[in-house]
Amino acid sequence: MLPTASKIFPWIKENSEIFKIIFRGIERETLRVDYDGNISKTLHPKLFGSPLTHNWITTDFAESLLELITPVNKNIENMINFLQDLHKFVTNNLHHEFLWPMSMPCKIKNELSILIAQYGNSELGKIKNIYRFGLKNRYGARVQIISGIHYNISFSKKFWNEYHVFCKKDSIKMVSSEGYLNLIRNYYRLGWIMTYYFGASPVVHSSFLKKINVKLPFKKNKYGDIYLPYATSLRLSEIGYINKVQKKIKIKFNNLTEYIEALFKATQTPYSKYQKIGIKKNKRYLQLNTNLLQKVNELYTPIRPKRTLKINESLFHALHSKGIEYVEIRSLDINPFSPIGLKKHQIYFLDLFLIWCILVQSPPISNTELKFIHENWNRVALKGRKPNIKLISYLEHKEKKLSDILKNLLQDLQYIAEILYYNKKKDIYKKIFHDLFEMLEQPNMTLSGKVFRHTMDVGFENLGLKLAKSYQLHWKKEKLKVLSEKNLKRESKVSLHKQKIIENKN
């Protein structure tokens, strides 16, 4: 059973105007690989500017792991066009390289081939680099080059004014923080819906599992690839970003003070396993510190509250004094069948789900329920396409069929779509929900099912290279839509200048 959504429908109908302005942003990670499908050993191209200061093109863990970032945008079409322009610019300026189209990495001969990202000689740049060495020493470099989509979303001031009345809150000051935490808890409980439909990593290259000690009933296909027959997202499993150590932190998102305190404690509490690594060896830093988290960014949760920070401002202080500004969804796999890593219908559906999450009542999460939440995400990631799979209902603490839970949720989301969007986009949403209900009855039609079939036919590496080559040709034919070559080169030049200014201040 789901919490009743009936009381939110009339309110949405009365206030439909406030949903016309939703602010979004996308961060897409992607590996650079050579023509043979090996991870690139070249440095971040200078033409792309400084990864320390560039607004749109940076690196994540490795020099080869690009991150393409759109500015905040209230128009989905413009946001997608911007992301497409970044892909075109990057792809057209790569030499003998492709962008890897999968969440799970290409073949990895050894971890020495993974060059940790460099950010220059400033104190800030050095800290970013040491932090990544810490990630390597704690979790291994293979896990850190897994790619995903991060989707950022926030609602307008007009929305929060009406939400304040809807929730009958006394104070409007922190109403947005309470609303975002309401959203986060509901996503924590039910966000596996995105993994069921759009998880896209049921198979990994055999080289990925070297030095990863996990006991799961993996199988091998004729190409030597490793898979689980009903998996949706190995990226979100214990061989990916799910970490047993971090479960000790027990983040429940019940209120902002509790969240800040739990996060702060994790950044201040030494952990024996990390103490054994040490901080320095032969004058070389191995990690920033030996605490459960080196920095708050190290916390791996499917969703988290965020705030834009000023230079040298701490997240703890910013959240405490100004509250939550937006939320970041981190559980989205790369869609390998899209040249930008996701498709428009995924955004439409995700928006509907997040509207549901912010409006439907979300009670506090107990320690018992937190265990159920982790278990549900794990079941969907490892065997979400299994017929008649059951999850634990958080309201009743009983097992229920995934399909029954989803049917009720889809009906709610379909009704929200009818209220907000059917006049202008009736055919689009009609097609979306037709496909979603069909995938519910036939799990093999989900994105992970499609990826699974293709990798069984041609192999993980061959599929990745085939798609990568096709997208390279695609971007050569496409024209820039919202940016110009001049814009992009100027931003790169400005970012290099900004880095020099920061370094000269040392």
C-alpha cells in the first residue's frame, strides 16, 4: 500500500500554475575510451578548459571521466539542447577517442591505467586530488569510474508560498527544507521505481570484478561478461556504489538538524579500516583523513539535499543558516540507447514522480524501516525483473508484489499528468504510461531488459563500442542549438584564466 494521494489531486488542480516553473539541471558522467575500448590514458584535453573552474565541462574521479553539466534551466527542451551541444563540442574535439555510453566501465587491464584527476597547484586543486586518492584507497579505482546521471531539481518561490498554506505550517522560513526532506524520504522509500524502469547495468565486463570481493551468484555469457539474469542496476549494488561502511551512518532525512549532525559526525569520526591505510606514505597523501567520510561528497545515497556554496563556505553552515536549495537525484544509470545518456520521456516521468514525492505525506523513517529501504533497493538492483518479485511495504512492514505497489503509484502519477500536462502533451504522456504499464507486465521490456538482450547477443564490449561509434557519427552531423563554438571556446579560455588566478593567490 502507498500513502493516500487523493487529497493532493484537488490542490494540484487548483494550483496547476505553480508547476509550470520547475528548475532543473543535469550532470552526465562519461568515460573517454580509445578505439579499442580501453580507458583513455591521455590527460583532460586543454581545449576543454580547466576542470577546476569550468562551468560546464569538468572531470570526476579520473582524468578520463568527463562530467558534462547544464546550467539551471526551467525549460526541458533548452536543457536538453544545452547538453547536446556539450556532447557535440566534446566529441568533435576528441582525437582517436569515443565517449563510453554505459554506466559500467569499459575493460580495465589494471588500475594503473586509471589516471586520477588533476586540478592544478592551488590548495583547492590539491585537496580535490588527495580526496580522489582517498576514494581509490578506500573503495578501489574501478568502482570510482562507474558513470551515472545526476538530476537536480528545485521548485519556485510561488510554489513554496502555496505549499506553506497547503501544509498549514506556522513558519514559511524553513518550509522549503521540510518540503524537500518530505520529497527525499518518499524517494528513499520508492525511488527504486526509476531503477526498475531505467536501470541499465545488468551486465559488467569481466575485468571489472578483479579485486572486488563480493559473493553474488554471478553467471558468465559466451563473451565472458558477468551478469545476474534479473538484475536492473549492478551500479547500485554492492559491487557498485552501495557501501556497507556507509550504512553505519544511518542517514534518515527526518529533519534538517538531524541530517546535518549525522553528516558532520561522519566527517569527524575515525574508522579503523581507514586508519590502517594512514594519511601519508613516503610524503605522499593517501587520503584527506581517516574518518568515515573524508568530505560530505563521499556520502553515497540515491538522493541528497544540496545548496549552492560560496567560496570557502561549508555545507553544514549553509544548510543550517539558509536551508535546502535543491535536491540531487543520484540513482539514474546512463541510458546507453541515448547519445546524451537519458531520454526526454525519462525526465517527464521523473518530474511527475518528484511532484508526487513532495506532496504526499511522508512520515519519519525509523531504524527498522531504514533496513527495509536498503533491502528494497538491493532487491530491485539485483533481481528487479524476476517474475512476482516482492518488496517490503513500509506502511505495513509486509511483503507485497512489486507490480502491485507500482500499479497504485502509476495510477497516481497518471492522474497528476492528466491534471498538469494533458492539454498540451496528451499524446506524449499517453505513450509514456502505455509503455510503463507494459513494462510492468513484461519486465524484459524495461531498459535493463533491453541492455541484457543486446549484451547476450553481441557482448558488453562490442555493444559499448558499437553505440559509441554511432554517437560519434551522430554528433558530427548535428548542429549546435543553443551554444556556439565561440561560446564554448571562450568558456574554456576563461576557466583556464580563473585557475591561474586561484593558483597565484596561494
